[in-house]
Amino acid sequence: MEIQQLIDRYEQRREVREQKFWDFFRADGGSFLIVQHPPGNIWTACNSVDDVCRNNIEYFWDCLQVDWTDDLAFLSPWVGTGVYANAFG
């Protein structure tokens, strides 16, 4: 997968789904959103920054492929957040 393919697919999904979000927030109860995420391995191999980044990108791509959700795919950059947890016990 090329990065440009990822960007193009995201822009396609964003255009369609962003309008659904606005319709939902403007509606008076007659509209709804369906938010489901495809299964993925985002947290399985996470022993290095490379593993986390690769899993994130793969899961992001998988999320962009599904038509049956109104959610917009996003990255989950959590590398290094354990430092904060350790700092506070």
C-alpha cells in the first residue's frame, strides 16, 4: 500500500462521512450513526515503535475499507504514553 492510496481513500471516506455527521447533529431525532470497527491486530505485536506504527497503519487501512460504518478511521498514537502512567504510580 502506498501512502498516497491511504490519503486518497481517507479523503473519499471523509467527504462522505463528514456529511453524515453534520446531518446527524442537525437532525431532530430522525437520524442515527452506526459506529463499528473491524477486528484488527493493532495491539498484538507492539514491542517496538516500528511494530506499533505498522499495526496502526494497517488497522487504519482496514477501517477505511469497510462500508458498513459511519465512523471515520483514525490513528491511535500511544507510543510513549506509558511514561505518564509510570510517573503517577
